[in-house]
Amino acid sequence: MTPRTFALQEVADAVLPPEWSDSVRWLTRRLNRGELSGYRVGKTWRMTEADVEALIAKHRPATQAPVVESAEPEAVATVSFLDGLSERSRRRLERSA
């Protein structure tokens, strides 16, 4: 039995937010980049049920572990903008000061 396939408009209507103005184009761009799985028939993209489930799983927010506050605050390292300069830039800045 062949798997059920969907046109991009069907996927967009079922999965993506209705307020998006061009959800089919969003899907097409991700399919062309290889970020989503699907297959092409001529110039038309199609997605199987497994592809749609993978799309939903990929964009579902990950569950986060609860944040446990420690009794002692963490030490914050002081960072100067000089740390981001090259050795040559640092010397030039020191000479001009």
C-alpha cells in the first residue's frame, strides 16, 4: 500500500499558523534547502505522513528541565572590550591613550 501524500497547501493548512501570509512558500524554501523532508514530482513538492510528523516534531518546543536556583550566586567573570581585540589593535589603543 502506498503511503498517503499531501500537497504543500494541505500541509500548510493543517500544521502552520493561519495568520502566516505565505505558508506554502515557507515550506517550499525549507524543502529546497533540505531542512525538511519531502519529494518532488515535476515542479510540485509532496510530503508523506512521516514527513509531516517530522515537521511537527522538529518545530515542537523542547521540554526544559526546571531551573533550580542554587544558594550561592555564580561568580560572573568581568570581560573587557580589550579582550576581543587583536594584539596589534590593543597596542595601538594603548599608544594613543
